[in-house]
Amino acid sequence: MIILVLAPHADDEVLGMGGTVARLISQGHEVVMAVLTGHGNDIHPLWPREHWDVVRQESRFAAKILGVTRIVFEELPAACLDTTPAWKINRVVRKILKETQPDEIYIPFPHDLHKDHAAISYAASVASRPYLPEAGGVRRILAYETLSETHLAPPYLAPAFQPNVFIDITDTLEIKIRAMQAYASQIQPDHLPRSAAALRALASIRGTHIGRPAAEAFVLLGEYQR
């Protein structure tokens, strides 16, 4: 299979499903990693272009640890997707789907606090409508959870992340941890969400759902058996 992982920002892919990515690759599947935001084509209001030079190099190191050999970097302006026309975001995601022809797509949870995540999730849903010819090969679409974003939306005002798919990552959890540690500019101390300790804790909690030491959790958004 070809699996496409859409990451709004570099490190979302590791936080959300690094263990699953390593497992899928060990099983012989091809995983394409698409990091969709960066500096953008205009002057960025928050960060210099050099910021992304660092993060993208870290992303390449992390991908190598996971076993990913194909990374796509796009230039949607990070932290600005709430003011970027939806058609521009949709066009980028549609192009990636057309180029990769995935069997499965993993996207951020639509109700994450970060608006970039919501915008990418929406664009993926638009581009992968199951009746479209370019989405005809997609069998499943799942949403991953991202520590520091998925569980911060105000309670009762936005749907909570309630996973219904769990993937055992007992054998790949330490690969995920090493991949996150490759993001030296992004990883946090152990009492914060984007940390090795937090990743291990969440994996342990999700593992209890299926009686395993470690797992990652997802929400199944669509399955199409043609």
C-alpha cells in the first residue's frame, strides 16, 4: 500500500503517528510524508525563513529514523491558514493526492485547537471525496491525535477526540521517540506535551485499550470498499 501522512507542521507526523509509520514501513508499505506549511512565498509575520531551514533538516533526520524515503515540503504559510483562502489550501492537498495516489490517508483531527490543523483536515476531506476520480484509490481516511493540540479545544464546544482505531506500536515506540528527539528545536522537557515522557505516557494509555504495552489511536473518518 501507499500511505499518505499529511502533517500541517514538521513534527506533527511523529507526534501523531511516528510509531505507526515505522510499523507500516517494516511491513513493506510505502509511506509518503507531506509537510504542508513553511515560510510561505511572502514575508512571514512571525518567523524568518532560516527557521524552516532548521526544522526541515530535522524533519529529514526524523524521517530517516522512521524509514521514510519520500518527503514532500509545501509552502503554505505556517500559523496563517485561518487567513489563507481555502481554495489555495485545497489545491495544494489535491495536488499531493494526485501525485501520490494513496491507498490510505492520515490527517490531523479536524477539531484540534491549532487552526492550521483544522484547515489541512478540511482540505483533505474536500480532496478525498470518495466519488472523485482522483480519490478513487483511497480505501481509508483516519485522523491522528497530536499532543499539545488535539485535547485543548474547549470542552463541549467542539467534538472531543474519541478514537475507534488502535494500532500496536510496542515494537516501534522507541523508534518514534528517537525520531522526535531528532527535532531538537521542537522537543520539550519531560513535563510538557511535546516530550519523550509525554509520548511514552500517551502510548501506554492507548495501549491499554487493546491490552498491549503501547499503541497509537485514530479516528476512522471513512472506509471505502470498492
